[in-house]
Amino acid sequence: MDNGTINRLLRTLSVVVVLVSLVLLATACGGGTSSTPPAQDGNREDLQNPAEAGEKVLTKLPEVNPPLEGNNPRIVGSQNMTTQQFVQFIGANLNTKWQAVFKDAGYAYSKVKFVPYNKPIPAGGCLRIAAPKIGPFYCPQNMTVYYPLPWREHGGQTPAQIGDFAVATILAHESGHHVQNLMGILGNPKLYTIQRELQADCLAGVWGRSVYQEGLLEPGDVEEGIQAVDDAADLPGTPQKSSRAHGSAAQRTDSFFTGYKSGQAGQCKQE
């Protein structure tokens, strides 16, 4: 996205929307159990708590293309943003998109918070201290995504070094865990960790499709997102039933594209 496009978007937007059990936390990708509080966050009183419907919510959410009505939040390049600012930018876009589709389907939505950090910090409710080396994770107890800026996975690069959409894809994945939490399925003991993780990849792809439909992806953005997903894939030999399993590079890529190609959260439903 060139500077002319960015400036044009900034001129036309009246409101700049700043755009994914403790075991899962130990795997650096969110999880755990949660009481799943009723989603509120400024929603109408007649909206249903998604936890009452569980995973059925996904099949009722509208397709993300064409772009949703309303604020029409947009993603722009990160040339003039720090990574901390970009995390908040993407986070607000994710919240706006998911709140819109939940509301359109008749469900309440609570916003997820995004906390980028450089040094160990308290992660209330989930970890006494969140260290950067554990990687990004979602804490259901306080509905917060913790994003460690210096974190590197198997590829040896930080997501920001890969590209801005690599950062966005990871955040979209973690917000996918938030969607699972609101539906009351994040702590479902019948699901293996890998099932939750691949579903979150698929939900990240749905969000990615919404950005694509707005015509706001730069060439190479999707490749950046896939590289970030691949770099965090399981090492060869990881048992699929392991509590640390997130999926192979092929499985994670396939799950992302299931959401990205369809634009339908219902395609992310667990079998």
C-alpha cells in the first residue's frame, strides 16, 4: 500500500478504527477455562449471550464479503506506526469486525483487550508474570491478548520483521480464541488443543478475508501471515493429541485458507 493510498484513507475516514486452561497459556497461544461472562460492551439488551448457543453461533454469523456496513474500519500499512501502535490499530479493527458480525446475528460481543509488551509483566488471572519468551497468548479470565514484541518462533524472526500482516495474523488468531471464549467452548474438555488452535487459525482467515474484500491488502501480505503461522507450527514428531500441539505447517495453512477463501465463520466449525 503506497503513501497516496494511506493518505486517501486517512482523509476519508471520520473515525480511525485502531486495527485472534493454563496449559494452553504455557503453549504461548491462549486457552484455559473461563466463566464466559455475558458479552456486553455497548450491545443492545435484546442480543443473546453467545455462550448460550455455543459453537452454533459460527453458523449464524454473516459472510464478511461484501464489506460490513457501519464504521467500515480499514487496515493501513504500518510505515508510520510503531509495532505497539500497530497492535492497537489491528486490535480495534478485530473488535469492530467481530462485534458487527455478532450483532448482525443477534449475539452480544465483549471487546478483547490487546497488551503489547517488551519486559515481563503481570497477566492478571492467567499468569502471575507473562514473560516474552512464552509468546503471544489470550487470557480468558480478563479477556486480554498479550503480545510480546521481542518474541521469535522457529524461523528466528519476530513477526514484525516478517511484515505488518504477520503481526496482524497472529493477533487475529488470538482474537479467535476470544471468540471461542465468548461462545463458551474455549475450555471444552472434549476438544484437543490442536482443534482449538486450528479453529483460531480459520477465524483469523475469516478476518483476513474482510480486509481483502476492502481492497486494502498489499502484495505479499497474505504470504507474511502464512509465514508467521508456519513459523509457529509444531515441530515434526509432535503428537496431535499433545496439549502443546497447534498443528503442522500444512494444517495451519489449510485452516487459515479455509476461513480466508470462504469468508464464513461457519466453515470454522469443529467436526
